[in-house]
Amino acid sequence: MRASDNTPATVPGAASVPRLKSTVSVDARTGRLVRVMVPVPAARPHKVRQPTAPDPAIQALVAKTANDYNVSPALVNSVIDVESGFNPLAVSWKGAQGIMQLMPATARRFGVSDAFDVKQNVEGGVRYLRFLRDTFKDDQLAIAAYNAGEGAVTKYNGIPPYPETVSYVKKVGQRYEAAKKTAAAVTQKTEMEARAQQAVAQPPPEEQQPPLVTFYDEHGRLHMVTQQ
């Protein structure tokens, strides 16, 4: 006979009371079936990793390197966020290493001798992204190739139909679009503030008054009129 699991429902506010379940077993002394209540081990709370903001020094490095190679910093940040969550020591089960998750062959190809050196890794990853954008002339295809390799994108003449790659392109694309919108909003706000400060700094132009003309009439009286 299989033991039944009749776990009672938990009651709000009763976290200190152990949960019990009933089970049926054979009494070794009498040979009869008996039902006993045994405690259920408390489940460990699930730890949710809280997102952390990237190190400002890393953000500055990414921005400078991206600008040096004429790649959008928003695109690079989006790739890093999905690849490693800005963890310079990340290693994937496939062997990708560092903050931009470079495979050893890709690292060597772009001059990276130490994939865990953040500066080298970022420069290698940005150079690879620039190469992919120059090759495919399309951000989505460059993102797909970063995940699946340029050979796969060339083979399928588009985003490879790999579930991992399709999901990867979607995740990076969503972050990239959100980052571009945020950057555009910040730029617009900055320009508006600059125009407002400029308007305050410059006094309004003085109103030009028409010239005043004076003359005496035939009776010797003085007249003063504005010239239209």
C-alpha cells in the first residue's frame, strides 16, 4: 500500500506550528497497518537575487570603449547585462569567460590574453560587436551572431532558429530599446534645461521706441510727436 500525503493547508500567522502529514506503515510488533503523523521539514526560503547597479568605473570604461569603436554604449551595456549581469568573473557552462562572456577562441581572435581582466574583456567584446555590425549591417543579426556565431547567422541568412539564440536576441533587444529611450529622454531633458538657462541668462530685448520729432508751428508753439 502506498503512503498517502494529506498535508494540511498552512494557516496564515501559524508559521511557528510545524506542518504534519499522515502516512500509513506496518507496525513491526503487531503486523497491523497503522497511520501516524510525521512532521514535514520546513522549506528553505527561496533567495531572489536582487539586481545591482554596475560599478560606475565599469560603466565609464564601457562608454569610453564603445565610443572609441563607434558602437552604441547602450548596445554594449545590454549585451553585458544579459551575458554576465556585469560580473567580471562569470564563467558559463560552455566556457565563456568574463564580463562580456568571450569564448577562448574569440578572446584570442581579438587580442584578449586575460578574459578576466575587465578592460581587455570589454575591448575584445566591443571589437567583436563592431565586427559583427560591420559584417551584417543589422543590430539584431549582430546580437544573434554574438550568441550563436557569425557562421550560424550566415547559414540561416538571419537569426538562427535556436531557442537559446531567439531568446537571447529578444532579451538584449528589449534592454537595448529601453536604454535608447532612456538616453533620448535624458538628452531631451538636458537640452530643455540648457535652453531654459540660456533664456534666463539673456535679458529680454529692449522695446524700440519710435524717434521723437519736435517742431514749432506758425504761432511759435512747440510740438513733440513720434515718427511713425
